[in-house]
Amino acid sequence: MRFFETSKIYSLNRIQYIRLRWIAIIGQLITINFVKYGLGFEFNHILSNFIIYLGAISNLVLIYYYKKNQVSDRSSFIFLCLDIFQLSFLLYLTGGIVNPFCIFIIIPSIFSSIYLGKKSSIFLVLITILSVIFLTFFNKGLPAPLNEHFHISDYYYYAIPISLIIALVFLSFFSISFGAERKIRENALNKMEAIMAKEHELVSLGGQAAAAAHSLGTPLSTIKIVLADLEKEFKNNKDISLLSSQVDRCIKILQKLSMNPVTDDEFLDQNISLKDYLIQIIRSFQEISKKEFILITDQNNNPIVMPKLIEIVYGLRNFIGNANKFSKKKIFINLKSDNDETIIKIEDDGKGFSKDIIYKLGEPYLKDSKSSNKTGLGLGIFIGKTLLEKNFATVTCKNSKTRSGAEITILWKNKNLRSLNLN
């Protein structure tokens, strides 16, 4: 049965769930015994305590026999069903639907709607509704002497289960909706963190390679000078000529690895402007794309120098990469700055954003329903937007009025850009 397949996504934290169940069990024990011995009410006290102890035993099973850190979707469904049945039996013995504690019966279903899969949540909601209906027509009445003096209108009596069911359906629907959105966002953030960790690793490796190129430059130059002298002394020597050509090859390889082989030791920590950011990103795309990149900087009147931040590089690269992917021939990148603001506008000559998704841009895992290849648009925009907004940018996405394609506007307040130097 597919419903009982173990889910890799939907689960409960075992330790936290065990603690919550202990709180509920202890609360039930205190309430039942206070009503019996503190208030002196009469009801089936022994059976009520027995049902609570069964709940405690099920919690011990969860502690000592369930070894996984996360309770799977299937196991969570079973234990939450036990919670509903246990509370239903207690309510059955103590007044049913008119017991003021009947509100607690909807908690397991709402809890599952947030953390478990949609099928499990729907089944638990149905089980809870059936329990509420059962308790409406079948119960032992309130503890004596309350049952002798408690009389209410049938309208009010049947309004209680109806209100519980409406509240249950309403809260579960919103919990399922927001829970699914939370899980999608968490997965997107996890992927973003993995991508950024990989990017940091690549930058670290690139820095080590550049440092190696920088350090090896001097000894290779010395070897080259010595070989030049040897070539003069031993003319037409094939071994020396071969060695010299290989040294030249090593120098060229190390120059490619170096970020900037001309500068001194500080080149790894060099501060750059947003124009430099864009030039480097555009060059990297020009190596793999035949499309035309047009960088406009004639209104860049107040360039600000800042550290090279991987988040900004990757955020800009995402948006420029999307423009490259969906454009026909040209990508327009306009950099403007004045005394107050710095703006980067990225436009392309493609088809632009579809009307059915444009208002959702910035959310993870968006799908363009009109796209024949069902290309995912959401994750790249979500990552780029999140990374840039983390660094004080304001990002807006819309269709361009001057071009045929999409338009991404990235705006910084200059005071926020300058503050990046302090972080």
C-alpha cells in the first residue's frame, strides 16, 4: 500500500515528539486525578487512568524500540492515531463533546498537517472528524454531579461538534498549505547553502592555485634565465631547447591559474567595483556563449569599491545566466549610480516572463506552465534574489518595456554598499 511507504521528506523529530507526548500524558493524569480527588466528582476513574497509562507505554515504545532520530511519516501517522483514540476514549468516559477539554482532540491532526505528508494529514483529519461525531452521540455523560444539573439547548449542543469540525478543516487546510511551502523553501535553502559551500570551496581552491602561481613565478623565471645562458653556451642542444619550451608552458599554465599575475601579494584580497564584478561575470559567459553582452556604464557616476563577496558574484551570475539562457541574441546590462543609489538593470531580448508566473517570481521551484520543456525558473531566481537581498539589495522582476524580454532591477542604497566594507 503506497500510503505506508516511508517518506524521506515528511517526518517528526523523535525527541521533541516524545517530550510533547509526556507533557500531554502528565497533564491528563493531573486533570483526571484532580477531578476525582480534588473536586470529588464521580466517573470511571480506574479505566481513565488505565487509558492514560497505555499512552505512557506507547511513549516508552517510542523511546526504547524506535531507534531513528526522525519518526517516519508512516510511524508518525500510527502514533498520532493512538493519540486521537486515547483522548477520544477519555472524552467518552467524561462527557463526550460537552467536555471543555474536547478542543484538544483536533491538535494531533493540525500537528500532522504541518509536519507530515498530505495523505497522512487528510486521513488523520477524517479520523478526528469521525471521533468528534462519535463523541457527539455516544458518551458516558459528564462526571457526577455535573451531569445532573448540566442542560443545554440541542442547537448549542450540536453547534459544538460542527464548530470543532469547521475549525479542524480550516486550520488543517492552512497548515497543509503553509507546511508544504515551508518544506519547499527549506529544500531550496538547503540547496542554496550547498551551492554556496561549493562556491566557497572553488574560490578557496582558486585562491590556492593563484597563490601557487604567484609563488612559483620567481623560481621559474630564474630557471628560464639559466636556460637562456645554457642555450647560448650549448647551441642547438635539443634537450635544453625542450626543457626551455616546457618551462614556458609551465609559466603559461600558472598564469591562467592566477587571478591577476601582475599584482603583488595583495591580489587575492583586492577590492573591486560593481563594474569590475560585471566585467568578470560577462567574460566568463562570453567564453561559453555566442550571444552579445552589452554593458552600459555611461551613467555610473559614483562607483563604489568593495570586497569581492561570493554572494554578490553568485547572485549577479544567476540573473545574467538566466538572461543568457532565455535571450535570443542580446543581453543588456546597465549600471547606473549617483550620490544616493546604485542600480543594475539586466534585460534580454527573449520572450519575457509568462503572465501566470510573474507575480510569483522569487519563490522556489516555480514552473512555467506554458513552457513546452517545463524548465524550472524558480530556484535560480530564488537563490539570486535571496543572496543579493542578504547583502542589502532590493530586487524586482518584471517584463521590460524597452526590450522584448525580462527585466531584473537590482538596487542598492550607497550607504548600504559602503557598509559591506565593514562586514
